[in-house]
Amino acid sequence: MRALRGTGMVLWCLMLVATLGCGGCESDPNAQQNAQQDKNDDPKNDAQADKIKLKECEISPPRALVGPEPQENLESNKKTKSIQRKPLVLKPGHWTATAQDMKANYDAFVGQLTTTLTDKNKQPSRLLPTQFTFRSTRPIVLAKGRPKRILSHVFVPQETHGTAIQSKVLIHNTGKTVDQPSTLDLKKMPSYQYHLVVLAKEVSRYGFLNATNTVLAPWESETEGSIEPHYRVVLVDAAKTLPLPGNMLTWTSIAHVFWDEVDPTRISPDAQQALLDWLHWGGRLIINGPDSLDTLRGSFLDPYLPVDKIGTKSFTAEDLATWSQYWAERTQGKNLETLQPIQPWSGVQLKPRPQARELAGGSQLFFEQNVGQGAVVVSAVQLSERDLINWHGFDGFLNGALLHRPARKFSAGYYEGLSTNWADHDNLRLDAHFTTGLRMFARDMTTQANVVTVKQTPANNANPAWQMGEPIATQVDRVGGIGAWNPFGPGAKAARESLKAAAAVELPGPSFVLLCLAVYLAVLVPFNWMVFKSLGRVEWAWITAPLIAILGTWAVVRLAQLDIGFVRSQTEIAILELQGSHPRGLLSRYTALYSSLSTTYDIHYENPETFAIPFPAREEDQFKIGDNTWDVVLQNQSETQLSGIAISSVSTRMVQSEEMLSCQGPLQLGTSSRGHKQIENKTEFDLHDVIVVRRTFSKNGTPRLEGSWIGDLRAGHSAVLGLTPLIIAPDQLPYAEQRSHAAESSRRKQLDVEAMLQLAFQFPAASDPFNAQREEYRAVAIVDEMLPGIEVFPKSSQIHGTTIVLAHLEYGAPVPAKPDVNSRFDVLKQK
């Protein structure tokens, strides 16, 4: 035992000596820290740390797809480190395409993006005057670690309590919000202000546009504050991603597009189609010819170009003399000096195509061509040529020729600055008619000048203008300007009244009542008696009579419900607007849904580019404190769905929608085999009550109308025009006798759309500078059915619809561009 103890003691001592003699086995005071560091360096632990440090998704705030990105302003307070973002600038009454950059950090993500207009209390804002709130949604699929730009859209009504745009991302499975919702304050563009978009490879060359009087439209007044410019210039670097919306309905805030050395293949097919649609409805595309014509050859824009390039050319002062002299002339001031370039300009020689026309001034420098209601302009010289933009007459040329706006008159402002006004349209400087050529019939029909002069009397009598009761302020009557959705405009009012008259459920007719009565009596008397007669129990027939009466009553009620579609009906009045040979049309639907029982409807649209919102069934606001509100959701995927349309019992709700409809072909003018003008129906729709109207002008500017009654025009057919002088009374449709005869002979069931048809025969008002003096062929027709592409759930058996077709068959040349009547230098000399 002692031996074992001694042996153990010796071994222990040897181990102690060995340990003390081995420096590598000394205890490291940092060993624990190093071990922890090694643990932290483990990739698996890194991933876990990232899950804690990184958000599930990185999400940028929403921004307008066409427009500058909202910039972040860091406050100087380092303790709070708070971030203030500039507001989101949107145009009321217009749909706006938005974009958000997103990235899933550590796993693939499936969710939903929701965009909502909120009020000052951060609650969803109502669509006035309805009881509905509105939000738009779209699905999101993000691959791990791959940034992706998510496109959506937002709608700000003309009249709204909304003050901010809220965007949030929801997880697909749980519906929980990822991070905090992104909220940006809303800034509304003035009614007259639109976007001027520049697509250029060297976009910095067009920065001068922001300093031109055409864009700024300076104005000084004692009673009015600072005035925002006519245009928001958006400079887009064409060498990067081109942020162009793929739906024309989100282009309505864009008035003009400059195009310089842009590769058309870098524009998505949807955006290409949207650009063409925008052109046909009044957009204006200005192309820098020397750097663009080669790349546009064979592109989607090639068929719409007014010229072909046939070579290069140098332009000297002599070549520019006639053109610059025209734009230097001033009728109420001193003529400007003509353009004298320092050295010859390098440009291209242009060969005009058959439909082209030269811009005012001549010299083979600028050509344009109608594209539907809009136009494409091509230059033979560089639009950003330094000598050109520094020339004193350039701003007048930019205003009158390139943007095709009326001549201006300059005057001294109240504070000795510069004020601009239209020379022949006094007091309409804030009229949206003058800043955009876009016109959409369903939105802008019969619109007059968009300004109202207000007379006020202040308490302060120091201002003589106030004392004299003179006009001192100008207000707009449509805050969204031209192209805005207006639920109380002339077209909307006409549709609302027609729908009110047609949307009620139809009661069973006399034939239905007589048939039910005949069946009931047949069962009650002869059939009942025969059955029990055969059984030898005729007295039992009296016992079954009450039972037959009860069953008969139930059957009649049931059949009546079936006949009226389970007490639900769907009625639609639509407008299909077409432009010349363009095979796509703007389809505006007004849908009324009636129910005698409380029902919540969902509407499905086949076209994923459809926009829809609830439409007020009455003009007055019936919403009271304590009333319920219903959330309506617009979801765009492979199709569009508007869900949550709640209808109380025995009431009607209405919905407005718009979409670009692709037809099998256009409704256009053509030439018969004998050389006569004819109308050709290449669409898939059979047209009824077709009328063609031509408007021309006499030498003194008096409008003249000619018309031709066509009647029925089936799909794929044509008819020769027989134009005769026509007078259209304000309260009566033309060719009333022919219409009445056609209705009697065809016995077609048609909704009463006379009020809407009367609007279709009204041409632009005299206050419209783009179209008031423009000649036009137009066709007005009816399709006695609801066009396909819409489905309502739950369904109704009573479905009625009528579609009005308005085709702008051909436009004449616009009014020639004119130079300004004076220049800013005349005003500056007077100071």
C-alpha cells in the first residue's frame, strides 16, 4: 500500500516538473477571448448574427417612377440622428407609377406590397364623397440577396383629405408587416403643372431647360404668392435604366418627352406600347435628329417619324437666316437679332415623308407629323447646340414650336421682375389647356378654361385694387387639370344619371305573371281532380288545395327571384375612344351594381393594366359621423381585381374603371375602289347608329359641320361617306329620324345613353389652344352590349350594357406656331 502511494507521489512530481518546464503549456490569459473570437469567426455563427443585425428585407421608400428620387435630409442633431425625406410629389386625379428597391437578406421572400393614401391621423383617407377607403396591392417575390425594383401605382383623388402615402410590405403566410411602414408626406402638383421628361445619353446638356421662361413661366403679383413653374423637368440618364411606366394611364402627368441618343431596345415592350398610346392621345415627342435617327431606324418609333436621314450637313448662318428671322420677329416690341453661329453647325439632311410638315420658319430644320392627337418632332440640328440655346430667340422657339404653345406677352412684374401671360388668352396663364396637349374624352369632354377669376373685398383698404373691386386672384376649378379623373365632370354626370335610371332590378313582366297563374290553376283544378278521381277519393282534392296554394306561392317567389337574378343586377355604360389607325382604344367603364340584400362584390378585369375605384352614386356627400367605412382593395397581377365593394340592402353602388383595350384592328378612314372616302370597321365589334361628322373652318375661322348617316356597320365591313351640311342642336342628337327608324326595325334593347351621345358630338371649346381650330373627322357609334373583359362576383342574371364608340378618324394640321409678341428685353429696358 505504501509502495503504491510512493509510486503515485513520484508520478505526480514528474508531471509537475514536466509542466513547469514546458512554456507552450502555460495558461494564456487571452485564451478564453481567442476561443470566443474563433467561435465568432465560424460562418454558421456569422449567419445567425446577420439574422439579428439585418432586417428581413431592405426596402426603400416609394418614389414616383417618372421624377426625382426623394432625397434624405439628415438633421444636424446628432443625438436623434433622425431622417427627413422630401415629400412625394404627385398630381391629383392621376394614377402614378411608383418604384421601390427591395432586397431579401437571408432567405427568399414572398409577400405583398400595399400602398395607401392616409390622412393627418395616419388613417386611410376616404374616397370623397363615398364611404370607401382605397388601397392598392401587388404580390412580391424576392430571391435571396438579389436587389429588385418593385413597381406599383398610387392614386390621389382631386378632392381628398389625404396628406401622406403609406407603403408597407406584408409577409405572405402571416400577414405581418415587415419592419415599419414607409410613409412620405404628399405634395400635390398644381393643376397647370406637368412633367417634361428628357431621355438623353448626355442628360446634363439639357439642364438649361430649368432656367427657361417656357418652363418657369415667371409671374409677380402683389396679391399672389410664388408661382410654381409650368413644368417639372425630369432629366433621365439614357445610359442607365429607363424608368418609363408600362401603362399609358400612368403617363397622363407627362406633357412632353425629349429624346436624344436613346437605344430603343432598352425600353421594355410594355413601355414602348405605353409611349405609343400616349402619343396617340396627345403626347408630344421631340427627337434630336443628328444623334437619334440612325438608332431609330427599324424601331417601334420608325413608322411614326416624319423624316428620313439622307446624309450629313453643315448649317451656316445663311442656312439659318430665314428660320431665325421668323422667330426673331416681334409685333409689339423690338425684333431680336438673328442667330449668328460662331461656326457652322454639324447636323443631318432630312427627307420629309408624305405626312410630314415643316415647323414654322422653314429652312429644312424641323419637321413634325401627326400621331393620332399627338405629334413627333425631329430636328436636323443638335437641340442642345450652345449657340442655339444662348440665342435670345430660342425661348420663344421652344415655347411656340417645340412645345407648340401659343404666343406669349411679357410685362413688368409688381416687384420689377418679369411676368408672362398668353398674348391672345389673357388671364389664362394657369390654365392646364396650355401646358399639355393630352386629351382623353371620358376625362376631359367639354372642358372649358380651367381657371376662375375671383373678386374679393379685404378688410384692409390700403390696396387700391381691392377698393375698386377688381379681380385680384385666379383659382382653378379642377385641381387635377387636364387628364384627371373627375367623378363630377360632364361625362361622369351623364353616366351617373343613365345608370340610375337603368340599374334598378326589372320586375317580371305580364307574360311571366300569366304563365304562373295558368300553371297554378291547371295544377289546382283539373290535374288535382284527375289524380284523386283516378284514386276514387275526389274529396281529398279539397284537402290538398291549401297545400298546392302554399307550394305554388313558394314556386312563384322562387321563379321571380330567378328571373330578377336573385335580386341583383349589373348595368354598365362604357366609352371606347379610338384614335385613327391605332389598334388600341381607351375603354372607360361606369358600372352600377344593385342588390336588394346586403352584398359584398368583387370585380375581376382580364386586363392587368386596368385601374378601378368606387364611383359616387350621387354628387352630395351622404357620409355622417358614425357611419361605417369599407376598405376597397385594387390588386394587379395577371389580372386586376377590385374587392370589398359593400352594398347595403335595396341600394346601388357604382364603380369607374379604365383600361387600354387591344382591338383586332382600328376604325379608320380609307379610300374605296372608286376613290371615295369610306369608313372601315376593322374591329371585332358590330356597330350600330354609326354617324361620321367632319368639322372644317372657313377663312374667317367659323366652324362648319358635315355629316353622313351610316347606320349599321358590321365588323370587317366598310361604307362610303356621303357628307352633307349638318347642324347639331344643343339638346338633340343628329339624324334623330334615322335613329328612330333603326330602333324600330331592329328591336334592339338599348340603354338610354342620349346624354352621353350628345357630349360625343361636341368638339373642343374655343378656349382649347391645341384643338379649338383643328379640323377633324370623327365617328360616333353604339355597341349594344357590354364589352368582354369584366366579371362580377356574385353574379347576376340581369346584366345590361351599352358601349359608346368615339373614333377620331383623322385630324387636320394644328394651328401654325407663332413667335412671342414681345421679348423680355423690351420689359427690362422699361425698368
